[in-house]
Amino acid sequence: MKRIVGLLILIGFIWSCSGTKSKSTLAENPRVANDTVRIANDEIEYEIIVIEPGFNSWLASRAMPRNYYSQSYLEARNQVWVMEFNSRVLQPMRFDPNLYMMTIDYQRGIDYGYEVNYLLYYYLVYFQLNYNQKLGGFPARI
């Protein structure tokens, strides 16, 4: 009888700890609710969808306001970083394929608009700072 009571108390203790832990984890991590960012320019029918935990809250709290950088500044950085990013996607034995999963189709000469360039620039900054990567050319800065 003592073993059964002890066993029930132990099971109740484990169950109560696991239930509390999952609830507090969800409460402490509000970014889980909205981790998808759509980068789009509807006029040229181009979009990028970023599904990256924490990017949306990072963007809201750390990025400079829109129009802080010129579009040509953002395009110059994006072109260099995207070329290096795509190069790393094609070298899965050398670079982590969990970080570099898909190429980014960003072509020189196409006007993607300010919003697409702004969000792509900040995603690449976030990527470099968050994963301690250096895509070359220019240091990642906010």
C-alpha cells in the first residue's frame, strides 16, 4: 500500500512539473505566435517568406526605421550577401545545410522596391548576427 501511494505521489509530482513547464515556456516566449514575415512587392509579383523564430520581434526592436538607408545602399549590401549566401547553399559539405537550405533568387537589375530590399537586408543582418556568420563584403550592422 505504501508503495502504491509513493508511486502515485511520484507520478503526480512528475505530471505537475511537466504541465507547469510547458505553460511557462509558452508564456515566456511571445515570439512563437508570429514568426513569419512576408517580404513582397505586389507590383512585380515577387515575395520572400521568412519563417525564422525571433526575426519578427528582433526586427521590431533593433532595426533602423524605414528610409534610414537609401535603396541603393540596401541593394548593394543585398547583392553581395545574397551571392555569398547562395554560394554556401551549393556547398553543403563545407557549410551547415541546416543554415543554408535554399537559395535566394535576387537578381541584379530588377527593382524590387524599397520594402523588399529593406526586409531582406535586415533578415541577412539578423542571420549573420544570430548564427555568427560572416557573408563577406560588408560587416553586418544595424
